[in-house]
Amino acid sequence: MSEKNIFKLTNLVKRFTKGKETLSIFEDLNLSIKEGDFVAIMGPSGSGKTTLLNMLGGVDQPTSGEVEFDGKGIEKLSENQLAKWRASNVGFIFQFYNLMPMLNAHRNVELPLLLTQLKSKERSQRVETALELVGLKDRAKHMPGELSGGQQQRVAIARAVVSDPKLLLCDEPTGDLDRQTADEILEMLQLLNREFGKTIIMVTHDPSAAKFANRVLHLDKGKFVEKELSL
Amino acid sequence: MNSFLSQSFAVIRMNLLSLPRRLWMSLAMIIASAVVVTILLAFLAMARGFEVTLKGAGSDDIAMFLRDGSAAELNSVLSKSQVDLIENAPGIAKDKTGVILSSELYVIVDGIKKTSQTAANIPLRGTSQTGIKMRQDFKLIKGRLFNTGTTEMIVGAGILRQFDGFELGKTIRFGKNKWQVVGVFSTGGNVFESELWSDYRVIQNLYNRGSSVQSIRAKLVEAGDIKQIKEYIKNDPRLNIDVETEADYFSAQGKSLNYMAIFGKVISSIMALGALAGALNTMYTSVADRSREIATLRTIGFSNSSAFVGTLFESLTLSALGGLLGALGAFLLFDGMSTSTLGGSFTQVVFSFELSQDLIVQGMKMALGIGLVSGFFPAWRAARMPVLTAFRTE
Ligand SMILES: Nc1ncnc2c1ncn2[C@@H]1O[C@H](COP(=O)(O)OP(=O)(O)O)[C@@H](O)[C@H]1O
Ligand SMILES: [Mg+2]
């Protein structure tokens, strides 16, 4: 893990307005995340974990404040600039995998590579490597519906890492899996963090999942309560 | 490859692959577009068939003389003295026996339509050997020509198809007069096939026309050149006569069924609005059905234009399939179908539906129009969908 910050949030404010009502999620949130870290964000339901992850991933924008990524503010980028930024910097892993049900595992993993200049042959090679990494090389032709939940999440992980982003954002990645499968997935994330240097930010409400992270942040009432974990 | 293209191709592929999830709605959209196109093409093919049938009858090298202001042969009358003057007009071709010119009469008789078993008007044309020769496509299919001075007639093939009782050898009664069918003729499908022909002098007699006729056809020396004849007529006050080429005469008559095409366009446009409402619903449902996938792709970094293109392509595909199906339907149901309707002279014209390529293009344009409009707004919605819904749990 380097000493460099991958993220720096300054005076972050996030409010949702619905009609006349304003729901305040964060008022003046500050946070730094080191490059190469594996951070778990915990907290009760509705505490704003997903909202925070959305802002880190550039799919939602703060009401005010700064989100610096690699020293550059991303909060003011246009929607299309953000899409490009996500394509080259972020891999997303969702609770319900979000695979394309009509595409086989290979084609699902290939999706992020369609945003690059890579030739079809090169793409195929990368997809195979990614599937091999998650141990599903022999399932490339399977449709998501033919795979178990754990296997689908592994395909999703392959999709998240295939274009080699430095950041992985995971929202309850094991929320829908049994204990043993969940642990396999978490070990895989740990491997990606340790061996491949991916910065991982993972939202979870599961304390045993949080144990796989290097740093655990507790979000409550819009503020962080930090607890370092002894590994 | 260009990233926009590869994104769009991927999204289009996913959209089409997801169609089975919306099978019935998508089929409904295809069928609605197909029905609109079939109906449009039925009217257009009918109008076109009518036009072709009339246009095909007209020659460029025949001048047609009618009384001034009478738009059709039926209400024209030319006196013997006028006929004599026309014979002296310049620019008319000659052979050994003199100018090539056919005096003709055009009276209306009754026939029983096979389809409805009701009486309808048929033209009985009085003509001559010269007149018959002037119809280049004339062919005697059965029997022989009528003899001059007799109540013999030959029957057009269209009449035979659409009316009862005109078979070769039959005796037919029109009023007090009896006629014998001695031959059946074809003129290559044009309007003359919807007529009965006999000797014009016999008709003059039986219908008390004295020595007057209704129209004169004259062979031109130079095809299309009737300027000098027009000049000649203008300079002689006794000739209150209209002259134009036979081609122009029939092409104007062929336009008389243009209201059919217009009517068809109006009807199918109204139906297209209905189809459009259904198609819009289908496409909005498609966007809603794919919202999670769209959001996921957007999160990964796919552009909103790819979501737009994918949705638009889906609706264009469905409507194009509908268009093709509709064209096929029209082809199977109507193409070449023979029917008859009132032509310009209140007589029945027998003609076939003509489904030509350019009409099918018009049908496809209608279908793609439905697809374009019904795809655009849902595609816009797809493109504007917030990205963050991908993380939301269902
Ligand atoms: N787009 C939105 N519009 C309005 N309110 C929202 C929106 N997204 C989230 N919220 C609200 O913000 C709060 C935090 O939501 P979320 O970040 O999903 O919490 P968590 O992931 O910690 O359960 C919740 O009360 C939620 O209803
Ligand atoms: Mg959440």
C-alpha cells in the first residue's frame, strides 16, 4: 500500500430534495483513502453507504464539496466525461451481480473492453485471462442463468477487473451469498488487493466480511467512526 | 474499431437478444405495423393498377378528337361535317385508301357482374377494321372479327372475366336488339379489354345516331406531334373540337382514381396513429424492462448515446419486420387480383392490383416512420436514465 491518496473527500455535502422536503445524508464529510487500500464501509441501513459509493464511483454527484481522485476533482466532470473516467479507472461489483442475462459469461466479461481500442482477438485473450483468474475458464460459454450465485459474482469480478482499473467499488458483494461462497468471493477480493494492488472500497453490513478489509469505516448519522482492525 | 460503434453494436445485440422477454408486445407491434402497411399497399396497388390499365390503352401516335369540353368519349358528339373537316387536317398519316382514321361510337349497355350478380355499365364501342388496327396490342383470342353491317360483336377478355353471359357463341339482348358474340379479344390488359366492340355503322343505326359519331381516332405522321392539328382546329370556327394524343387522354382518365391512393394514405395514416400508440407503449415497456441493464452498462462506462441507438434500433427492427410482413401480406392477398370499378365514363373498368417496387418502398417508409417515432421518445428516456439505479436493490 502506498502513501499516496487515491481519494480525498473534502467538506462533502449530499442532500436529496424531493418536492419541498430535503433529506440530508452528509453534512461536511471528510475522508482520505490510500492507494492500494482495502476499505470496508459499514453502517446501518439507510446511513448513506451506497450514496457515498455512488459519489466515489462518479455515478452521483455531491451537493457541494470536493471528490478528488488521484489529485483531480471529479465532481465537476460532465456526465460523458465521468462515463469515460469510470471506464478507465473503476470496476464495479454489485450485490445482485448485474450480469446481462442474454449474454454468456465471456461476452459479459468482454463488455468493458468494448469501450477500449482493443482488437477482438486481444479482447478475447484478456477475457480468458480474467475468467481464469476467477476460476471460471471452463464456464465461458455459460449463460448467467446456468451459473450459481457465487459463480455469477465471480463473472462479475472478472468483468470488473478485465480492463485493469486501479479501483474496485463493491456494494454488498456478498449480500446475496451463503457464508462459504461469500468467503471465497472475499478471498478473491483480498487477492486482487494484495497481489494486483487494486484499491478496494467495499460496502457491507456483514462484520465477518469487513474482517477481510485492512480498514473498516463505520458510517452513522452521516459521520465516520473509524476502527482499525488488527489482522 | 470506433468505440461508439462497438458499444452500439453490443447494445443492439443485447436488445435484440432480450426481445423474447417481451415476445407478445413485440409481436403486437410487428403485426400492427404490418396491418397498416397492408392496407396502405392495397389502396396504392389498386390506384396504380387502374392507372396502368388506362395509361396502357393510350398511344402516342394517335390523335383523339372529341367535342370541345367533353372530358370523355361518352359525352362527346361529332357531326358528319366535322368528321369531313377532320379528314383534311394536316399531320394525319395516310395509306392507299386515304387518311388512317377511325370513327367511333361509345354507348353504354348492361352486364351482370359475376361477383355481385348486379347490373353494371359496360361500354359498347362502335369501331371498324381501321380502328381495330390502331390498337397495337389487339389480339383475337377466340373466334373471329365481327362482319361489317351485322349485329356481331367481339368481347374483351376483362368483360369475360368479370361478367356473366358473354361467352363465345352467346346471343345477347340489349333493349330490343340482339347481338351475337363471335370473338374474344385481348389488348394486353389495358382498358379496351373492358369493352364490347362492333361495327360503328350498325350502332349508328340501332341507336339513332344518324351520321354522327362520338370520337375520331387518327394516326399521326409523327408520334406526339399534334401541334399543327391543334392550330388547324383553332383556325376553323366550325371545329369546336378538342384534340390530344390518345396517351394524354387516357393518362388523364387514369388519374381519376387517384382519390383511391389519397384515401388509402389517409386511412392508413389514421391507423398508423393507432399502431404508433401501441408501439410507443411497447418501446416504453422495453426501456423499463431493460432499465437495470441500461443502468449497469452506463455504470461500466457505456455512453448514453449507445442506450439511445440500441432502443431506436429495436423499434426500427420491429417496425421494419412489420413492414416486410405487411408487404408480403399485400402481395399474397392482392397482387394481380382482378377487380372492376367505375372508370371515368361511368362504365366498369376491369383492372388488376399492381404492387410495384416503388409502392413497397412507400409501405416500408410508413413502417419505418412508425418505428422512428415510437422509438425516439423511449430511446430518449433510455439515454436520460439515471446511472445510479444500477446499485439500487430491486
Ligand atoms: N436518489 C435518491 N433520492 C432520494 N433519496 C435517496 C436517493 N438515494 C438514496 N436516498 C436516501 O438516502 C438514504 C441513504 O440511502 P443509501 O445510501 O442507499 O443507504 P445505505 O446504502 O446505507 O442503506 C436513504 O434514506 C435513502 O432513502
Ligand atoms: Mg445500500
